[in-house]
Amino acid sequence: MIDSRSDSSIVSENVTKHLELKIDRKKIHRLNGVANKSHSLSTIDSVPITIEDGKNSETILDKFSVVPTKYDNNGKELFLFILSTQWQY
């Protein structure tokens, strides 16, 4: 999901494992949400993101804060991937 109000990109830890992304656990960020405050587990510095419209494509590198994996009421993993719009500027 692209979030036009988010100032940082966020991904859940289970997504990073699935995509085999290298995590830098030394970089932790404070995250402020609408109803709560949290901390990231770690950071991934350079995730390649490709955006295309069928004719044109653009690949950018973005930094992601990694947050803990959440689970639904049945214990099934939820996958979170939020792309901020900082790359537009």
C-alpha cells in the first residue's frame, strides 16, 4: 500500500524473511501512529522498489523500518508493507 501521509516506509518482520531482505538491527526508529507510539525492531537501508504503468517503469531505493509481525484471531500471520511517498520528492 502507498500511504501519502506516511513519512517512512514500514514492513513487518515476516515480509523481510519471505523476501530475504538483510536487516540492520542496530538502527531502531520511534514510530508514531494515530493511536499509539512504537519502536521498530530494525531497519533495512536499501530496498529496491519498482513502480510501473505498463509502458514505463522506475526503480527507486527506499529505507524501511521493520515492525513485529502481527497475527489475526486465528493465529495466522498478517503481512504489512507500507510505502511512504518520500521517494516522490
